[in-house]
Amino acid sequence: MQEARLEEYKKLIDQKTALRRSNLNPERPDANYLRTLDSSIKRNTTVIKKLKTINDEQKDGLMDELKSVNLSKFVSEAVSYICEAKLRSADIQAAVQVCSLLHQRYKDFSPCLIQGLLKVFFPGKTGDDLDADKNSRAMKKRSTLKLLIELYFVGIVEDASIFANIIKDLTSLEHLKDRETTQTNLSLLSAFARQGRFFIGLQAHGHETYDEFFKDLNVTADQKKFFKKALNSYYEAVAELLQAEHASLRLMEAENAKVLSAKGELSDENTASYEKLRKSFDQLLRGVSSLAEALDMQPPVMPDDGNTTRVTTGTDVAPSSAKEPSALEPIWDDEDTKAFYESLPDLRAFVPAVLLGEAEPKLNEQHTKGREQSESITEQDTEHDNAQTSSISECQLEGKADDGVKDSEDKGKDADKEKSKEKDLDRKTERDKEKIRAVDGASLDNLLQRLPGCVSRDLIDQLTVEFCYLNSKASRKKLVRAVFNVPRTSLELLPYYSRLVATLSTCMKDVPSMLLSMLEEEFNFLINKKDQINIETKIKNIRFIGELCKFKTAPATLVFSCLKACLDDFSHHNIDVACNLLETCGRFLYRSPETTIRMANMLEILMRLKNVKNLDPRHSTLVENAYYLCKPPERSARVSKVRPPLHQYIRKLLFSDLDKSSVEHVLRQLRKLPWVECQQYLLKCFLKVHKGKYSHVHLIALLTAGLSRHHDGFAVSVVDEVLEEIRVGLELNDYGMQQRRLAHMRFLGELYSYKHIDSSVVFETLYLIIVFGHGTPEQDVLDPPEDCFRIRLIITLLQTCGHYFNRGSSKRKLDKFLLHFQRYIISKGPLPLDIEFDIQDLFSELRPNMARYSSVEELDAALVELEESERAASVDKPENERHSDSESQKVQPRDAAFSVNGRGSANGAEENGKDHEEAADSESYSDSGSIDGHEDEEDLMFEEKSNDASENEGDDEDDGMPAGSDEDEGVEVRQKVVQVDPKEQEDFDRELKALLQESLESRKSEVRPRATLNMMVPMNVLEGSKDPRAVESESGEETVDEEGGSAGGGCKVRVKVLMKKGHKQQTKQMFIPGDCSLVQSTKQQEAAELEEKQSIKRRILEYNEREEEEMNGGSSQMGNWGQGGSNTGSSIRSGGRGSWDGSTRGGRQRHHIAGGFYHSYSRRR
């Protein structure tokens, strides 16, 4: 990396050197050559205008055009356009080359150019203000100063005194009174100090070997001394100004704190003045810090007062303020993270000091002190012995001479024995140490093998303590090597490894230093290699450094140097490395008071590079994520929606309290609400069924049924809104609405279950789902070929209410729709497995015997066959009308015995006129309001429960209600009672009576047609007959009674002939031959009717057996059994048949909720 930068710098210096030689000794073309070039005004004007937009991309083309024209008469215009050009930093070199070309061709170009550029800095002297906008004027001054310095380097500007005049003006202390001018001058001086380090006697860092270029510049020592002195004196003045402003800011903060403690708030005036002063201080601090860095000086450090606190946190707060309050923006996001990075275990509390290596010097000192004390004691003993021996008499010495010789010999022998024992002990200790080392080595290997499994704080802390018991220099090196060689894909281990190193660093200083040196060396190797491989290794390396920085083990300077190296060559993998570093420890450094200024500057540089360079979308997103992770954008607090207490109570009832056990209580509470105020909000909440539990959708439908008894229009509004929501969902086809759309389909099915809609609405919705948007230009948007969500909608609706369409016309409608549904499924192509399984479950539940077709041709044939069968059935329908009518006349009196107040069933047949088989076998699905006594008892029970909510909420109502109750609540189709005028009623009765009388008179004079064979037999004739063989058929349509035997020996048959004599009807017996055609046709008709009766009976028995099997097998799945027996509230309504016995037939209802509560609203199967 460093070598590449040096190579690039060398190329730049060589280019400047070549330009300088050419500009100092220009070889200008003569006038004759210039006359050969294009001198037209139009051509020259076009070329000159391009000088206003000089950039690196257009440089080559612009220079070619300049070489092809003669600008001798247009030099001043070219200079004015160059001076007006808004140059960026990247365009300076291009402008230098263009100016060099013009300088080498035209002699008067350089003086005009220098004079024009100086006008930018001295507008007052020339009376020329370039721009009224101060910001744009400051940017213009900065780019012009850079251009002048570069022109001086290449020899176009030869006198350095012009810079002395500029610096003298910028460093004037008079400008310090104007804060904006001070900020502009600080930025200009910082740019001058960085770019023209040679003018102030400073050398470029790392480029000392290429400073020979700058030695050729004719800058005198006096000029260098002037520049340095001017900049230093200005820096000192600005630093004093910064200190004074900081003191005033602290004073204002203290005053604001007193006001806050006294009044609790600040006035708008105080807040505005404080914000203005703080913003000014932050900008001044940035400028002073930048100038200090350019001058190789330490930036000023502002004293921090912990007693003052910033009172506002506006969006204009600069992050580089020296007084950035860490209390308002904590370093760590939560307490767990803070504890992980700051609460490290104290090894001295768990491990003896000897094992940590801290007690060894103390022991050595104690040993040396002990040796010195023992030596002094022995010297004192020897002196004392010598004194004693001198005082002893010679005779005593002689007497004891032999004993002394013996003692000395014994001591010598003891010394030899002790030496041999010590040698043996040393050998044993060495052997023990070798054994311990072997054991320690094995245990250390086991510990290092456990290292990758330490993925929690407790595990890594335990392993750290265990390592301390194996502490040695070799073990530490081995541990550092193992930690350094963490797998490049195991980035989750880096925080725990960093915690291990940080914990050990408190007692073992060499562990972090070894690891950091290895990581830094690896980083430099990877960054200098400049290859586009090993990205995972680079990311692992930089993230490791970032984690160590968060533990304050790695210094912040190392992190900033790595980040700066990446920003210097901001391309390819360096972008990923820089972003990963910022994601790891950028927020920590930005929120730390010591590094917030430098980190903010780095972040600004990062965003500038991102805006300047044309990054690919991935890198652009990486940079933005890293920037906003370190410096999140200011956002206003989320405002929660404030609802009235009544609305909150409604939402609590519907979305929190509602369940099977509390549905009755919820309904009572909803009925107690002020209906006028709450109707619209209740409707809104009922449509938000997706916000509650999916299993409670049917409870919302139940509440709709309960409220519709007392508020007629509510159920209609709910149905309309649900249908509208379904259509809106089809029109928008928004992925975010799918959960809502599924809930609405379930809700629609439950509304059908509670008889708020008819089956036609359900089928219209089903067909709408499969055809909406097809054949339109928006088909691919409304129903894309790969989108199977409409199939899921249909499955949801049919699983909710499809099992009710198993008889009569509803069954045929569903069969037809399922064929169209299969066509829609085929059009979708291969389906996902979950959708396919749902479809299989749906067909197995609704139509287990229906064939699944695999091609459109088979479906077309099946649809044609189905239509032909329906057409044939419609042709056969008139032939069975008379039989159905007579059957209904017999069934109706039986139904009337169970109807309320003597009212019979209004519609015994199916809603679309099924034949007599289905009429005798199924209930009515029409909205005719057919009610039996049991249903009326249910309605009466529910009415009493609802009206008596305040008195007996907890008591159960009596299940048995009188069958002859006067309550009319059971009538489901309620019609408005119209008051009729008595006079109009009398007139109507009189006219009706006259009409009937006229009809009777006209009938008397009519010619009676001849009676047919199948005429009805008068009942009085049959009742008056004493013949036991005169049998009436069950159908009530037979008019001929035949006798099994005959009087004439079996060859004749006795019949009765109906005759009329006067006004009386009489029968007369007569015998006809048995082989007569009349007798034969009668017998054939009777045999056919008997066979038909047997077929009907067989079908009814099969249906009953199948229904009982379904009841026994489906009770665990449906959960919708009636209570049966003594509970009249769950009795079954007879639908146009005889009375059904709930105990024997066990009729099923659609829902069984809250122990049989409110069954009168559910449909029965």
C-alpha cells in the first residue's frame, strides 16, 4: 500500500517537474504559425466558453481544440472564463495543464491570469464582488488558492510574494470579529498549510526522498519565516478566541441549568441564543483543530465541566463538539452489552498471585533479604566465638583438644551427606517439573481445543481462569497463536476472544501486545498486497481489531490508521474493510468523548468519497449502512394514536376479552353502548378481524348476529363492507394485505353460517375471485401467473362454509364451480406443495368422489356433460310438479303441529324447486323464515338472557320453554307492520266478496269437462265406503281401487264407478274383464308407483345411515353437535319434512358455542 502511494506521488512529481521546465522556458509559436490557425470569432468563442467547465474528462478534447485555434486576441476573455470556472479538487490538475498550454502559447496569458485570480481574494480593493453568497464565495476562494499554489509549483506563477499578501490578509486579526469570515479564513489557511507545506518549512510525511523538486522553488528563508510566523500567531489568536467562547458557553449552560431547575423550562429566546452560540463554537473548534493538524500541532483541549449539561439536542448539533455529552448519548445500547465489554472478571480474586507471575519478584526479594540476614548472623556468631575462645585458658583448650578433633570430623561427614541429599532432591524436582510440563502441555491442548466452543460470556470467563493455572511464557505464546488463527468464517467468536485477551491483559501484559502486533502486521500485508482475494480474511482481521478496540485493548490510533489507509485507496476490498471496521467499533469511537471529533471527521470524509466516486449499488449501500450505524439520523419520537376511552373499551372487548366463554358477556356489553355514537366504530372494528385471533372470527360473526336482532341495518352494513373489502383486495393485490384478505374470506363464510347472506352471494364471490382482472391489460398485475393466493382465498371460503352445499341446487352449483375452479388451477401451472396439499384436503372434505382433471379438454367435456344433465333435469321437472304439490299438502299439516302459533311451514320445498325426493329429505335454504317451536324457544331464551343481563348474568336460563310461547322473535324475516285503514279494509272485503260471487255464478253455467281417469276421488266417498279392500294410496293421487279377487271366478275385476244423480254423488260397483286394457294399464301404473316408493324408501334409509356415520366420525373435527335430549335450546329445525327427533337423528348445527348459546342463528345441515 505504501509503495503504491509512493509510486503515485513520484509520477505526480515527475509530471510537475516536466511542466515546470516547459513553463519556465516556453517555446511559443511565432505569429506566422498562429495566423495559420482558426482565428474566427465564432470558433474562438465556442472554445473559450468551454474553459468555464474544465474537468478531467474533457481535458484532452479541450486541449486539442485550444491547439487548433488562435487566441491571441482573446486572451483576456479566456482568463475571465477560467477565473469564473467552479473547480472541484479533482479538477485542479486538469486546469493546471490547460493553463500551462495557454502560458506556453501566449506571452500575456500569465499576468492576466494572476491578476484575475487575485481579484477573488481582494474584492474590496478592486471593487469587484464575485458572488453575493458567502458560502459559494468561500468555496471559490479555496479552489482559487489551490490553483494558485499548483500554478506556482509548475512555474506559471513565479513570484511567491503574492502568497505573502494573501496570507497577510487572511491572518489579519481584524477578521476575528466576524465569525463567518473567521471560519472561511480557517479553512483557507488549513488548505494552504496542507498543500503548501514547503512554504512554512514543513516536509511532506513519507515523501522526504522526493523533496528535491521543492528545493528548486525560489522561496526565500525570510518568506518561509513570514509564513510560519503568520500562521502560528493566527493559530494562537484563534485558540484564545476558542477558549473565551468555550467559557461563555459553559457560563450560559450553567445559567440555563439554574433556570431549568427553577422553572422547569427555558424560554424560546434563551434556547435560540444557546443553540446559536453552541453551533458557532462547534464550527470554530472544527476549524481550529483542522489548522492545528495541518501545522503538526496538538489541537486545543477544552476543559470539561461535569456540572453543566446541555439543555437542547437539536438536529444542528455538530458531532465534533469537544463537549459532546456522553450522558445524553450513551456509548452502549443496553446494559448487557455494557456489562460484556466493561465488566471483566478480576483474575486476582480467582487465581493465586503465584500463578499470575506477580509473586515471583516478591519472593526473590524475600530470599535475598533472608540470605543477607543469615550472613550477618553468622558473622556475629563467629566474632562472638572468637571472643570467647580468646578468654578461655590454655589448659581448657588442651583438655578438650581431642573432643574438638572428633567433632570436626563428624561435621565434615554430615556436610557430605547433606550435599548428596540435596543433589537427589534436585534430580527429583527436575523430574517432577518435566512430568508437570507434560501434563500442562496436554491440558493446554485440551483447553485450546475447547476455545472455539466458548460462545457465551460465562464459558469464556471460565476458560480464562483455567488458563491462568497453566500460565507460562510458552503457554501464552501458544494461546495468542490459537486466538490469532481463528477461522475466517467464525466472526461470532471474535467478541469472546477479545474478552479473553482483555481479561488476561490485566495480569499478562505481553498477551495483547503480541496479538496486536500480529494483527497489525497482517493488516499491512493484506492492504499492501492490493489483490481482490482473501476478503474473508481481511474482514476477520479488521473486525478483530475493532473488537479489541471496544475492550480498550487496541488503541484508537491503530483503528484510525487502519481506517485512513482504507480511505486513501477507497476502492474494491478497501470499501468492505472500512465499512466492517465502522460497523464493529465506529459507534463506540463516535460516542466516546476522546475520539468523537476525529471519528466525525472520518465519517464526513467517508461520505464525501462515496459522493465523489461512482460506487456500485452494493458498496454504496455498505457505506450508507456503516455511516448511519455510527451516526444515526435524527428522528422524531413515534407518536402513539390517542383513542377515546369508549373506543379503547370496544377494542378491549373485541380483541382481548372475546373468547368462547365470554362471548355472551361481550355481546351484553356491546348492547349497552350508546349505539348512535359507537355504530361506525363498531363496524370499523368488526372489519378488523385480522387484528384478533384467527380462531375467533366466527365469534365476530356471532356478535354480528346478536346485534342485528336489535339493530336491523348493522348486519347489512357488515356484509356490504366485507364484500367491498374483498373486491378492494382483488383490485390492489397487495402482498401486505394477504392476512387481512384471508380473514375477510373466513368472515364471509361465517356470515353465511349465521344466515346473513344467501348461497348466491357466496358463489358470486367465488366466481369473482377466479375471473376478476382476467382478459384485461392489468391481468399480470392483478393475478400474475405464479401467484396462487387466490386459490388460498377460495380454499379458505369453502373450508368455512362449503360443507353446507351438499344437497339440492347448492350441491349442483358447487359441483359446477369446482369444475371451473379446476380450470383456474390448471391455468396456474405447477403449484407449490402447500397449495397442492390444501387443494387435496379441500376435495377430500367436500367432494371425495369428484375426479381431478389434468387437462382443459377433459374439463370442457365434464362441463358439457353437467350442463346436459341439468337441462334434462329441468325438462323432467314439470312431470313431478303435481306429485310434489300433493306430497307437500300431506307434509304441511304435520309441520303445522310444530309451528309457532299455528303457522305452518312457508316453504317446504327447496328454494329453487327441487324434486320430491330432495324435498322430503332436506331442509329449506331459502330466506322464507320457516321456524319450528324449538327454534322459537331458543330465540325466547336468548331474548330473556339478553334483556335480563343486569339481573341474572351468572345464572343459567331454564332450557325448557313452552311450545306455545307468544314470542315472535323466532321469525327471522321481519316485515314492517302496516296500519290499515278500517274503511279501506271494509271496501276491500266487500269488493272481494262480490268478485267471488260473480265467479261462482259464472262457473255454474260452464260446461263441465269429462273427468279423466286420474281424477281425485272425493273424500266423502272413500269415508262412506265400507269395503275394507278400498285402499287409498299413500300419494293421494289414485282414483281406481282394484280388488284382488273377482266374483266371476277370477276372470273379472270389480271396480267402483263414480256417478252423479242430481246434486249427489254416488258410486256403483261393476265387473269388467281382467284382460281389459283398463285393468292392465292400472296394474302397470300401480306396480310402477310401488317400485318408485321402494326406491324412495331405500334412498332415505341410505341417506340416514350415511348421515349417522358422518355424525359419529366427524364429531371430533366439527365440534358442532347439537345438545339433543333435554336441551331445547339446541333442538333441530325441521325444514319442510316431518318433525325431526333430535335424539335419534342428532341433527348437526354449524356452530356449537358457549354450551349451546345462541343456536337460533346458525344453519343446520
